[in-house]
Amino acid sequence: MSKLIECVDHVQLPVNNLEEATDWYANVLGLEIMSLGWLKFGEGPLLMLHQSSKNTKVSWLSEEDFPMPAFMFLTKDIQKLFEILNENKTLIRKYQDEGFGWVIKFVDPFGNELGAYQPKEPQ
């Protein structure tokens, strides 16, 4: 049977201000703006920011009730990401070595739980 699903085309995040969110994702995380609400990573799927006044956000809870991101970004410089997030007063929930690599979990200004990790270099 052939594959019915080829790949992830884009991911969507709800935001209450499309202009501010587009700027934040471009200026803080370094994504490329394609058009209002549409941003491009270095590779992989696109990010679509979806205007919502419903006070919705992307988040789920672990068994220990820790807020978890729906997806993780990949970074080659997690220390720089940590510094930029701190400079922009971003809520950081976790920043630690998890054994397989460094992980950072944070909340965007619109309440979405996000994360990134930097895998350890092979020994």
C-alpha cells in the first residue's frame, strides 16, 4: 500500500494578535516571514499562526501535570536560544541536559507551550 500521508506540511498555533506573533517568531526565534502569519523554518514544515480570540493555546499535561509542548524545535545553539529567550522575558519552564541532549521548554507570549533541543554530538 502506498503512503497516504507524505509529510508534515505546516503546523498551526493559535495567537490573539497575528501581527505581534509574526514579529515575535521572526525576531526572537529567527523564522523567515513569508507573509502575515506564515513563517518558514530553516527546513521542515511551515509555521502558520492562526488568529483566535478564544483564549486557546497549544499545550498538554504530563502525568506529573507539567505543561508539555505539542512539538519540539531543533537547534544547533541552545545556549544562544536560552539567552535570547531570557532577553525577551520569555517564560522558561525547563532548561537542562536530558542525557540525549539539552532541552529547553518555554511559553510564547500567546500561551503556547513550545520546546527545543540540541542533540549531543556523537562520541
